[in-house]
Amino acid sequence: MKEKLKDYIHYLEKEDTIDTSLLLTRIQFYQHERLVHFLVTFFVGLCCVLFLLGFLFLENVFLCILFLLTMCLFIPYIFYYYSLENGVQKLYDIYINEMKKKK
């Protein structure tokens, strides 16, 4: 999805005229994708913190292993969500600029 968003932004930057209704539809799809990944990132981060606290208080090695595994998931989720967020913000800018051109 990250590459599709990047390619679409690159495509829009090369175009002279942009179909704003299609752009709004694509923005809605990317907003949905961003919301889903925000929720996943939030809950993985929450589990990561809970496993860490459980390990610190209970001193259970299994919780430490779970913490490390969720941390290995959490870091790529952060980078992926960051790229989605920036891509959607870029689409907003493109849409606003296109609307200014039409006025």
C-alpha cells in the first residue's frame, strides 16, 4: 500500500489536470487504510507496554520474550503508519492546490 500511495502521488505531481472526484475517492480509501493501521499500531504498542510492565513486576521471562516479539512488530508499524500519514497529508495538499486552480 505504501508503494501504491507513493506511485499515485508521483503520478498526480506529473499531471496537469486532476480529476478531483477520483482524488477524493482515493483519499477516502487511504484514510480508511490509515485508520486501520493506526488502530493496529496502537494496540500492538499497548500490548508491548503491558508485556514490559508485566515482565518488570512479575519477572517472568516469557513476558520478556513477548515484549521483544511485539517490539519487533511495533517498530515497523510505526514507520509504515508514518509513511501513510505523510502520504495522505500530501494528497490533501494536492487536492487543495487543485481546488485553488479551479477557482
